[in-house]
Amino acid sequence: MTISTMELKLNAIRTDTGLSRKEKIEKLERLRTEARALQRAATESAMVADDGWFEDMHLIDTELENLGRGVEEKGAATL
């Protein structure tokens, strides 16, 4: 099974005992912002429609939920 770069990043955050829950959430939110920007670019340009960015968002959102931080969407046009 192939592990994505995002899965490696998430695992590093998850297993970093030096980070508090708050710091983990902050790192995950930064990753989410970056992944969201790539996802937005993919939907608004001639880029490949799905090069794993949608899966990255799902993985990040799941990790945030596991830490008790719900994901807030801004409405129907969130991309």
C-alpha cells in the first residue's frame, strides 16, 4: 500500500508528543488551508481535477475531528 505525503505529514503531527493538542490543531489547520488552496486551484483552472487534493482534505478533516475540532464550512460555495 502506498502512503501519501499528506498521510506522512499527518502521522508526524499525530505522533509528535512534544506538541499540545492546540498546537496539533494549529498545524492541521495550516495544512488544511494549503490543501484547500490547491483544491480551489484545481477546480478553477485547467489543472487536473483531482490529483489527491480532495483526499488530502478528507484526511485532514478526519484528523481534526479526531482531535475534537470540527470543520466549519463557509456555505455552499466553499471552494
